Amino acid sequence: MAKNVAAPRPEALPRHVAVIMDGNGRWAKKRLLPRSAGHTAGMYKVKTIIRQSSDLGIRYLTLYAFSTENWKRPKAEVGFLMKLLIEFLNQELEEMHARNVIFRTIGDVTALPQPVQDVLAGAVEKTRNNTGLTVNIALNYGSRAEIAEAARRAAQDVKAGKITPEEISEELFSGYLETSGQPDPDLLIRTSGEERLSNFLLFQLAYAEFYFTPVLWPDFDEQEYLRALEAYQGRGRRYGGLES
Ligand code: FPP
């Protein structure tokens, strides 16, 4: 059995963790189960990582749940994922609220089925004045589309005379992104052995540490998260400068 991982040093925790939750399908296949069983098992690990992040005192957690490309999957699988989202919020909203979690979405949720939009809006509204961990669930999200939309909105503000082109700095521009006001992720985790960004937070991940693990998302438990945090804490972050 793998040894237990030590608790992370609280003073060196990432403020913002982003996760590409990958491998639900392969997890199910290995067990001769339908892909939907992998997604359900994955949903339980979403609950786990939210609780653990909140217990550890991490401030922001961004989870890639549905990309703009995921619409290409069979209709039944897309429908199942949408149902699972509703189930997740029905099961988890009270606990998240009790934990002072702020629940948010990024991505174009207006394309999701209306019942999903309603449940999401209710969760965002209920938790908006909380002050603990912020959980961003990325749904119908694509980073290039997000950046293009930010450029469009900045251009409109120039046209309306609210800002000048010269004022558009990296910082001002990041305020047009959906993560406006949040620190950039310090750590990106991707499970299942794939080592790609898949159009996730391209602007925001500029200086993040990347942690790729072969562990499939439904197997990514508390110990695996601690392992990722341990790896993060072992890295020297220099932001292009020299070791201090
Ligand atoms: C990737 O695995 C996973 C997804 C596209 C969906 C993520 C969904 C969940 C973790 C569960 C529900 C989420 C919430 C927020 C309730 P894959 O299907 O691409 O796996 P594969 O690459 O092995 O086929």
C-alpha cells in the first residue's frame, strides 16, 4: 500500500487550484461498466475535492466539468452529464453553503438545458454572499472563446469612450475574463495521463505549476490531492526571475 502523504504546509498552499478532471470513461471501461458509471464515480470525487479544499483553506478551485467540445459526445452521454449536475447540486448545495463556499460558473451556461440553468442560478444566488472557498465550475467553457469575448468587450468599452486602447494592460484585460477579480491558478492538475491544456484557462495559467498524474479522475482521492499539493510545494516558483 502506498504510504500516507504528509499534510501540506499551510503557509505555502496554492491560493487557486484548477483541475482538468479526466478519465471517467476509462475508469468505467476497466470495470466493464457504462461510461455513465464513470461520470457518477467522478461526481463523488468532485464532492471530495471541494470538501478537502475547503478544509485545507484553499481560496479558489476551478473544475473543468464540460468543455465547448464535449457537445460532440453522444446525446445520451451529454444528457446524463446534465442530469448529474442537477443531482450534484441537489445533494451538495446545502453542505457547500454550510461550509461558506461561493459557487460560481464560468463558460456560456445559456446553452445548457433550462432546468440545469435554473439549478445553477439558484446555487450561485444562494452562495453569493459567502466568504469561504470559491468554486468555479467550467461548463460549456472554452478559453479561446472567453479571450475573444473579453477582447470584444474591451473594444466596445474603447468605442464607448470608457477606456483608451493605451490603458489595456494585462491586468485590465484580465478583468474582462470570467475569472475577473480572482488570482490566477497557482496549480493545474490533470488526471488520467493526458498532458494537454485542452483550451482551459489559457491566459490565467501563464505561471501555474502543472501536475499531471496517470490516476483516473474517479480514483483521485484525498491522498492523491495531497500528493499533488506536496509536488507543488516542492517546486521553486520563479516567475521568470531567479531563485530568491
Ligand atoms: C472526462 O472524462 C470528464 C468529463 C468530460 C466530465 C467531467 C464530469 C464529472 C467529473 C462528473 C460530474 C461533474 C460535476 C461537476 C457534477 P472522460 O469522459 O473524457 O474520460 P475518458 O477520457 O476516459 O473517456
